[in-house]
Amino acid sequence: MRRRLLLCGVLGAGLLGLPTGMSVAQELQPTPENILKGFVPRQRDVDYETPKPAEFAKCTVKAERFGKGSAWVVTGPNGQILRRIIDTDGDTEPDQWRYYNNGIEIYREIDTNFNKKPDQYRWLNTGGSRWGIDSNEDRLIDSWKILSAEEASRVAVNALLANDADMLRLVLVTAEDLTQLKITASVQKEILANVSSPAQKLRDVLSKTKSLTPKSRWMRFDVASAMPSAIPADDGKAASELILYENAMAIIETEAAPPRNSLLVQIGEIVKIGDVWKLTQIPQLIEGNQVQLTAGVLMQPAQSAAGDSPATATPGGTSDPRVSALVKQLQELDGKAPTTESAPAAFVKFNTDRATLLRELIKATAKDPKEQENWLRQLVDGLTSAVQTGAYEDGLNQLKLLETQLKPQLKAGSPLVSYIVYRRMLAEYSVSVQTAKSNAAQAKTQEEWIKDLQGFVEAYPKAEDAPDAMIQLATGLEFAGKAGDARKWFAQLAKDHPDSTAGKKAAGAIIRLEVKGKPLPLAFAGLDGGKVVDIRNYRDKAVLVVFWATWCKPCSEDLPKLRAMYQQYRAQGFEVIGVNLDNTPNGVKAYMQQNGMTWPQIHEAGGLESPPSLAFGVISLPTMFLVDKKGNVHSRPSSIDDVKSALPEALELKKPMAATTGTNANN
């Protein structure tokens, strides 16, 4: 009797049914088309590879045997693995469904109790590090066994986009989580209040936005610091050390095709519980001039002294009733922050009330200089952010008044002086940019900003903000066309602050500015994290190196011309190497496939602060280098038209190609 592969529509996907007593390897070999069409992931966000239907004939399927188990393995036109459907226990029924991208397994479904239904879902390798448990086998994840901070933000955003409170609950901390972390009772109460009623709070968030579209999707995780924070056990928040990110953000892309508008989502505090990261508050969309200035509960300044019993700590970790009451008022005020639809007067009142409460906290903590400084910094940061977003015009006057009042009171050399001065400068510059309407006014604003930055660095060379001021100064000079002055400040920054991120970027910027006519030192890990992409392997080729990111609009706009140029001149020795500067590789391959980017890609974690970016001091995207056949940098084009103009010489072609107009940026 003819044996066959049965594809059954179970839970929206195909399951492999085999006659009793027959292993996968003993069955009549199925077609690639049957498996590729019949087996699809039961979960969302799986970036797996499926050839176009016209390429199915070029795919192959074969049986594998291992011990008492067996599998069907489908390979693609280029020999890469696409699917592996496995029977691990020899009962003739599949119990693992594995999906691949570029030959690497990125997703797996597992039937651990061998009842023909998956109960675990895993995202692996370049697909991520999620491991979900579906205990009742209904295709919905009931708990997470492993979940990174980045992917917790992704799940939270997906829940927001789907208005799915049940999905969101899985990444919100629970009472059991807080007990496991040994969080104090009062802090537990505050956090649980923040994550209570997720369905209603989710509806409230969605009711206040008109920016989301059916095509909106999570793009990336964004944090102010690449490193998480550690709160020691003696800080009054918990009896064990806490690891968390403060004020994390996620970025949403609202459209799948250009123009790709983006939105910020405040994830807030996200804390590590075993192998799973969870949120301590409901995600909030940040649109327009909406300002979210709140610090999470766990990162609120602690007032209790070391050795105080965590069980007796009051809200905010303090034993002072007056401070506790003010902290509570501040948290209640932050919970009622105005939305994008609020009137301008609401923003003024919110920021005025918030500044008043913070001033009261500064007075109330006068006997504890460290805590007083924490509240002062919050006040300064809040006023600065409000001014920068245009939500509080009077904030600049308040910053100036604070600077005048506090300078004489602070000890000579106090870091608070430079801290306030620098943020007043940032707020002042922001107002100038917002009010400068003409080109002349904008140019004047930039000139004044460069002067202010130089004055700050000269006055406060050891300040914590000095590296940031110096990198802004140097990049401002470079954008203004003053490459010589920019080199001077890049060199000074690299010398004075070599271990800072800004110092490393400055050292790379010097290489970028001086590399013309020299070999390009480019050798970094490929997108899959495996084989290094080394430009030295491309001798006798003209190579365009492009630093780009999926969120970079000019990069997307350049792609049609770059793709056409690559296809036309590759046979004459033209190659492209992409250096992707997304924070994580999630979604990058799908973007490349969608846009026909077939050239090699470099990617290392960190985005604009990743090793490849720092190595060349990349300050804007796209950044390009055109390397000639001898392996030396021919030029640094500022546009694709510049590339086309310079390419004949780099390729050593006898007849130059017709070039479009463009200025060659070689300096």
C-alpha cells in the first residue's frame, strides 16, 4: 500500500501523521511544497525563511535517522536548512517543529508530553532568547521561562498593539515575583498598584492615541545606558540585590513602507527575576509634546540608612513621614501626567506642581546631602526635559534662577554646579532652536551653541558632562565644515577621556577623518554573529562600505539606487559591505530580504555605540567609505550620487559612467 504524508490543519498548522509502527525515515518522502506550506509557526514574530513558490522545485527534502528518532529535513535552493520536523521518541508522531533562517535555527515548537500538541515555544540563536510555556496547549503562552529585557519590551509592545491585557500580564511583575525578589512590603504595594487593572489601563493608553496603524510594529529596545543598574540589598528596597533598567523605551514603527514614522513607548523600570525580565508599570505612548518625567519606584531615592529593617521602610524607602508623604504626592502627580490631547495649560500646571513638590523634597532632605542631591538632580532633569519638548516655557527661567541661587551655596568644585550649568545650556539651546525660523537665525544659534560648549569644557574640564559636551562640540564643528577644529577637539576628548564612550567615539572619528588614501581597518562579526567580515578579503575589488540602520530614512531612500548600481557593476569588480547599526539584529534580516539587500552585513550589538560605530566615530547615517581596488580609501561619499561619480576611478574603468550631480565629500 502506498504510504503518504498527511498534513492536517491542527491549531492553524500542519502536523505530520504517520501510520502506526512507521518512523519518519520509513515513510514515502514528501514534497518540499507540502512541508513548506503545511508547517507554519503557531506564534507571531518568527522571522523564518520560506522560498518563493517558484523556487519550491529547487528545494529538497530528505529523511534522517538518529537513535530511535527520525526527521524530515527540507533544504532550500542554496542548500540551507529551512525546516526540520522531528519525531524524537520513535512513536511515528512529530514532537518538535524547527524553523530556520539562513540555515540557522531561529524558532522551535516542542511537544514535551507527546500528545501531538506543542506546549513550549522557543526563539533561538539570531531569533532571540524567548522560551514560552503553553501549559494548556491552546497556542497562548501562559508563562515565560526565559525572556530578555529587549524581548520583554517587544512582548509589551505587541500586547499594546493588540490591546491584549492577558499578553501584557505575562510581562508585568506579580506579587509572587516581588516576594521572590524580597522587595519590602511598602514598595511592593506601590509597584502592584502601578501594574493593577492592566486591561483598563491598556484601553486608556490606546484611547489617547491616533498614531498607531494596523501595520505598526516593535522596532527596537532603547535605554539611556547600555548597562543595567544594580540596587544593593542595603539600599532599603529589598533584602536581595536587584538588577534593572531604569526608564527603558521601545520604538514603534507605524508603517511598514516609507515614510516610516516612529513612536516612543515608555517601558519604564524593567527588573530581572531569574531568567525573565518584567515591567513594573504599564507601557505608555509618548507623542507630541507629552512628557514622561517619572522615575520608577525602585529607582526613587532611598531615605533609610543602611541597616534599617526593610520591613519597616515606608514609600520611597524612607522613615521620615514628611518625605514619605511628599514622595507619595509626587507619584500620584506623575500618574496623572497630561496626555497629547491635553491643553497647553495642563502641561504648565503639571510641570509647575512637579517642580514645587521636588523643591519641598529638597528642603525636607536638608540633613541628608546625598538624598538632597538626588532630588535636586530630578528637579533639574525634569525642568530641562520639559523645556526641550516645548511643554514648559518658564522652565528655562527656573533653571537660570536655580543656577544663580545654588552656585554660591555649593562648595567649590561641587559636581552639581557643572550639572546645573550644562542642563541650563541644553534647555537654552533647545529654546533657541525652536524659535530660530530663518536660515540666518539657525546658523547663529549653532555658532552660539559651539561657543557655549567650548566655554563649558574650558570652565569644567573634569565635569561628568565634559565628554558629552566635547563630542557635541567636535561634531558640531564637523557639521559646520570646520574639519580642522573638529579634529582638535576629537583628539582632546580621546586624550582626556579615553575610557568613556565619547572618548572611544572621538578616537574613531579621527580615523574616519584621516583615513583617505589608507587601508580601511574594517573587520567585525557578521550579522549571524559568526564569521568575521574582513575587507582585506576583497582585494582587487572596489568596495563601498555603508553604515546604516533600519530606522534611518535616508538609508532606505538610497536603497533603490544602491541596489541598481550593485547589480549593474558587480561583474566589473564592485562590492558592497553593509554595517548595520540597529541595537539588536531582530528584524534586520527581514528588512534586508524585503529590500533586496544581498551583500554581506556586519552587525555587533550596541547600535551607534557598537564596536564598528565607535571604531570610526560614526555620528550620522548613512556614513560611507569607497575603497579602491588597491585596498585604500578612495573617498568618503556623502550620497549615492557621489558614489556613482567616484566609482569609475575606484574601479579603474577606462570609460567613466554618466554621473549625476553631487559633491564628493572627501575631507
